Amino acid sequence: MMTATKGWAFALVVIFSVLLSWSIPRGESERAFISFSSHEPLVKAVSLASADGGQDFFMEMTDSVAMNIEYDFYRDTCPEAETIVSSTMAQIYSQHKNVSAQLLRLFFHDCFIQGCDASVLLDDSNGNKNHSIEKQAVPNKSLKGFDKIDQIKEVLENVCPGVVSCADILALATRDGVVLAGGPFYPLFTGRRDSARSYYDEATAEIPKPDDNITQTLHLFSLRGFTDRETVSLLGGHNIGKIGCEFIQSRLHNFKGTGKPDPTVSPSFLNEMRVFCEDNGNEKSSQGSPMAATMASPMAFPTAGPMAATMASSPMASRGMSEKPARRGMPYFQQLSSSVSSGAGFDTHYYQSLLRGRGLLFADQQLMANERTARLVRAYASDDGSTFRMDFARAMMKMSNLNPLTGSQGQVRLECTLAS
């Protein structure tokens, strides 16, 4: 009975917080995300329970409570934990705007493999850097943002030693990065614990690839319990950050080994990508993930794609694997029409670009190759962004609850790169 009560209580918090997030103008997100207040009637929040999928949403939240993760898990052991994460993220974002896309992709790659357990953050303590940890898997070699998680962890360790897990830090920092980039706020359970091992083989085989077709993409997401709608919304995380040219190269010259460019790309768009990415010295690899900035799609990924971006090194980076310099990349946002500002942030321009056949990744554009997903793309592109933001927030909450380690499982690392 107590578990059910906690689940319904959290569901009300979820609804109220997400509705509040949608009511805040996009330009106000950065100033508003740390301290929320609203005059919206609570009855409006409760009414969302009758919306499409509302009952399933409540059940998912109640199931999460049963997994021993809960809202405000650190209220007694480290009451300032979430405030410290959000304030530190605000400081980082003020200097490195690309951190939002980097963490969205990092979070997706973590959760997609064995759940949200911070296994992607681990270095190999044995010094064997070859085929042993997730960081070394081909889809993960271009991941960035590790040093930012280390930075937040260091602040928390000074205040609450050995209390806040790296898995929770990554989940919270990703959420705050989404909000800082103009995306929706979504409440999170906490209480995840950190994995003591990393999963190289699984990361190599199971991270979605940029040249996957729509059937492959939907299958990989469905194995994690995501519906078509949730998959399409998570891939919308690709609306922030950049895509490294190395993930586009095969579409330009040798698509799937044919020796020819991707025939689905229009000649004009093909020329644009070639001009932007030609002769930049990038590897012609297509084995990364299509997730974002990740979501990000989702972050997404899903939440979301290989969003390469320049990041300054942290003094703590030397303790883990050093991050590679950014390579040349194309922004996910392209000037689509006079009605879309070139400064657009977390919006629906990703879907608008797909309608025009201008998806940068083959896997992105494949959303238009299936009538079910194409219908969702058209729906997201046609409204003011509120539908996408609602669906993205809910899908990110669902992704954050994938197979967490809780209770006596796992550990709380003292350093995010090293198992305790």
C-alpha cells in the first residue's frame, strides 16, 4: 500500500512539474530551471491522467518505486545534491554550450547498455585499453563530457563524501543540460547505484548505428521497451549539437559499400554536405550511434547522435581517458526557412529537416521511410513544439529508469572513472 501511495504521489509531482516546464517560454528555461513555481491549478495537472497513455504512465512510475528508486532519494543523506548538480551544470553551460548535447548522448549510450548504471564512464583499472571497456567500443569512441561529470562528482564529494552515485549525477546533469538548452524539465527518480564493470561487447553490438534502417532502429529501441512514438521523440534530441563529418562520409561517396553516394540524398543537399565535410581529414567511419544529443535523439539518442563539439579539458580529465579534440561537424540545425531562426535551440527543426529530406544521418532520414514513424514526424513538425516536448520529457523519464542498480546492488564510486 505504501509503495502504491508513493507511486501516485510521484506521478502527481511528475505531471505538475512537466506541465510547468511546458508553460515556461523557451527563452526563460535557463533562468527558471533551478527554482520552479507556478500558478497553474493543480486540477489541470491531475487532468493529464486521463490523457492518452496516462494510465500506463502512472504504472511505469509506480513500477519505478518498486525498484527502490524514488523522488528526492538524497533528502536525508545529501539534501543539496540536486541543487549542487544543477548549479554546477549552469556554470559549465555558461562556458560550454555544447555540454547539453554531449551529456544527452553520453546518457543514452549508458542507459542503452545494461541500464543507467554509469558503466560507460569506467576506465580500465588494469591498464588494458584494448577491447575491455565501453569507452573503447567503436560507437563510444567519440563520446564527450566525461570530464564534466567528473567535475560535478568532485563538488559533491567535497560536500557529501561517498553518497551520490555517478549514475544519478549523469541522469540529473543530462536533464539539467536539456533544460539549459531550451528543452523541457522532467522530474527524475534517484537512488541508482554504479556498476562495478563495463560492457564492451554489448556496446559494440547493441548501440544503434547511423546507417541503420528504420526496421533496425525500431527493433533496438523496442528491445528496451520503447514504442514507435517514444523512439521518434527520443531521436528528436538530435535537434541540438553537431554531427561529426566522419558519420556522414559514407553517405557522400561509398554508401553501404556501393562506391556511390546515398541515392536517397538530393543532389543539392549532397553537394552541401560535401562542401562542408570534404577534405577535413575525418575518418570515413559509420559505426557510431545515431543518438543525441543525446537523448538526444533520445537521447536520445536516444536522446542525443554523435554530436561532436569542442570542449575545453578539465584538470580532472587526466585521471580518466583524455577526450579527443573535436572534429569538423555539421550542426543539426540548418536554416530551413525564414520562419525558423538560425539560433533555434530545442525545437522541432529536426523534424522539419526530415520532411525536406535533409536528415544528416541515414538513420534519421529513415524515419520518413515508415508510414507510422513518418506520421509522427509530420505531427511533431506541424505544431508549436508542445507535443514533441511533452513526449520527449516522458520518454526521457522512461529511459532514465532502464534497469537501474539499487539497494545493495552495485556501488557508489568515489571516482566515476574507477570502480571502488
